[in-house]
Amino acid sequence: MSARTLYNHLKSSADIPIRCPICSERMTVNHFYQRHALENHRLQSRKQCVFCKGLKSWAHGEKNRPDNVKHVVECLKQFVIVARDESPGMEDETEEEEEEEEEVTSAEVCECKTFVSIPHQMLGRRKERMNEYVGFYDSVFENPDWWQCDDPVEFTEASGLGKDVYGILQRFTRGDLVWFHLMVKHDAFETFCKEMGKIRGQFALLPFWCLCDGMVSGTGRTQHRHMIVACELESSFKDIWQYKIRYDFPNSGRAKKCVKIQDAFHLARAIVYVSQRKAGCDGRIPTDLKEAGQMSHFHMNRPLHEHSIAFLCTLFPGGIQKLLLEQNGSKNVVHWESESVHKRDRWYNKQWSVPIRVTGWKFINCVIPLDRRYQQTKETTSLYLSLHGGQKLYLKTGNAEQDVNWSFQSIRDELFVLSRKQQNVMNQIKETKMAQEAVWKCKVAEGRAERDVLKMEKDVLKMERDMLKTKETELKTERDMIKTERDVIKTERDVIKTERDGLLTENARLRRALRDLAQMISDVITRFFT
């Protein structure tokens, strides 16, 4: 990738209004790149990527290397999306513009929106005649009346969640039933149905179940069924499970055949576990279903997308917080330090928190698959979804179908409280930063002291220089005076010399005159005596 590509991207994005991710000041991309990043945050575009706050840097003169240019271009694209979301415009927005910003564009929508639940897919397996005879492939002991409630929140049928999952979670929160996640082998399923039929009115199986072959397909001998059961009397179910079906009742271990569900989040996890192909039964949970090949779970009664756990967590208070903690509780918090803030809990203890948008939460763009007859409202109603920190999405039933997307983008700026381990790491980061700042402050103080000493020495030298300059001026003045006196003396000497020359000339003239006089007298005397 050439530098021209970068400049083209910068030119096309120059006038986009954004908000600085560091100081939240409003500006354009061009102003941020050309001036603001350098002048306010000391980010030099020649030596580092200003769009990721300097996390990527290079030596002097290596800015136009293809790998560095590619990094800056990718960061610029992401920067424009994130910063523009945080600052929708340079002017005050109207209510209509705010509503438009809340809607998720098709480019940002998660792929789970297009998921369609197709039940009872064998995924390459064949139905065994004996298993089919005992109802191993059929829904049994379901009791839909148990999940009826007033004003339920209904999801779309295509999502697999349907209209009863809200009632299931609400019934769990009432605490009048005991819930278990079961695993029944195919050869014990007939006994299970026979014995459980004796207490038919005291329990119900959830419509979320699947079959599993433990990665040994085609034999029909290792297949078992994952189910979730809700019982009125725990003792009656345990007696049948232990003494009739003859399964142990462990609470730990790798191959648990019966696990008691502890809380609503555990139930939501169990529902998603038995309703998707990705599972721990494969030994490891694959990250890509397309490349994973054949997996253990098949014949899901109501298949769910793996992101359905986020939708289920909106049906009970605190669900999103638990999901956030599960997803982000073990992540590295080093890069979150600049966004971290102190938040007090209900006991007024300080805890480190960061905005959800910086955690990389994978459900942030998921669209909640609610039935299209719902409308969002600001009024307090009995229909609502629990989001984050007590925030609720209130709904009302409309007369016509709506085409509105509700996503978790609305909580992107809510604060996620770090886990205990992350709190300790963040404290260490802050302490290290404070120690580094203290060291730098000491170095700065030492530098300033040295600067002051040098300044004092400079002032002393300047004073000495001024004194020497003054002395030089005085000496120059004295020299000029001496020179003047010399000139005066020279002038006087010349005058004296001139006078001397005049006297000598006069003396010579007088001598000649005297000599002439003497000659004349001599001549007179001679003439007299002659």
C-alpha cells in the first residue's frame, strides 16, 4: 500500500466532524491530523500513528513503508467511525438527528440479525428406528402454560427465542421451581419418560433441547439428549433420577449428567448451550462454524445464534453486567488505562471502570430480535428490557409493524466495572504510572535546578562580560585621551620645530649680517690706515 493511498483517504475524510478521543474537543479529521494531535497530545504523525494514540510507532524516515501505511489507513477508517459516532456533528443536533444516530446502519449491524432458526436438522446423522420409536427425537413433557405471564416481551420466531422465553426467565426469577440441566442417554430415555410421566404435573421440560453423539456419529449407541427441566419438588425428581434412571447426582466432575441451575444467568447459558452447535462436548469450542466441520450437537429443537445469550440477559436484572464480566473479566486492561475512571459502588468503595466501547465487547452491534409490533417509548411501562446499570429499554405495543433496530450501541458509553483481578492490575498500572510520573517529576526538577544553575552561571558570566566590556570602554577612552594628548604634543612639537627653524634661519641671517658687518668694519679700518 502506497503513501498516495493514505493521502487519498486523508483527503476524503478531511472535513468529517469528529470528537477527539483523548480530550473530547470537537474538530475535523484534517485539523486533528495536521495540528491538534501534535500540539495538544504530542503525537507526531511522522513517527507514530496518531489515530491509535501512538500505539504503533516507527523509526524516523519509515513512515511510508507499506506495512506502516496500511496500519495508518486501517486505523483512520476505524477512527472516523468511532469518533464520528461519539460526535455526530459540529452543531447542536435536533431530536430527529439524535434518533437517526441511535439507529444502527446496515454496515454496522452484526451478522446475527440475519440468523434464521431451522429446527430438527440432523446435520448428516440418520434417525435410529428404535430411538424414533421411544420418542427420542420428539418434544415431550412440555408445559407451555407454565410460561404464561401478563404483558410478555416477545421475540421473533426466526431468532429461535420465540414468545415464551420471557415467561421462562420470569418464572425462574420467582424462585418457586428447581431447575436442572440433564443429559439422558438414548437407551435410558424410555425409562426416563415412563418414570417422569408419574409426576407429570410437577415438572416441565423447556422447549430448548438437542441431541448429542459425542463426536461418534452413525453408531446410535453414544447418542444422548440435553434437556432443561423445571420441577416443583426437588425430592421427587431426585428419587426418580437416582433410583429409577440410576444416574448419580454429582455436582462436579467433567461428565455431569445432572447439574442444578443456580441463577438466571446460568439458565440463559444452559438454554444457549443446548440450542447451538458449538459446545464443550467437542472437547474444545470452535471459533468458526464454517471451518469446524462436524460437531456433536444436532437436532436442536429451537436453534439459537450464539449471540442469543446477550438477548436473554436483557430479560432479568444484572444479566448484561454478568455477561460483560464473563466476556471481559480476563482481558488485558493495559490499553484501557487512558479511558479508566473511578466509580463508587453502593458501599462507596472506589472501583475502576471503563466505557463498554473500549472493551471490544462482541455484542455491541447485535440487534435485539424483538417482535416488530413493539415501539420504543420514554414512558415507564410494564414492558421493558434490562440493559446496563439499571438502564431499561421501555416498550409499548403499536398498531402496525415497525422497522426499527434496537442494538446495544445505546450502552456503548456505559461504564463496565473491572473484575477483581483487573482492578489489581489497573491499580498496579496506576501505581507504576504514578511512580514513573514521580521519577519524571524528579528528573524535571533536577533538570530545572541544573537549568537554574546554568542560568545563574550564565548571568555571572554575562556580568563579567559586561564588566570587561566596561573596562574595555574605559581603556579605549583612556587610549583616545592619550592619543589626543599625543596629537597635542605632536602639534606643539611641530610648532616648536617651526619656531626653531625660524630662529635658526634668523640666526644664520644675523650671522651673515654680522659677518658682513665685520668685513665692512675690517675694510673700513684697512682703508683708514691705508
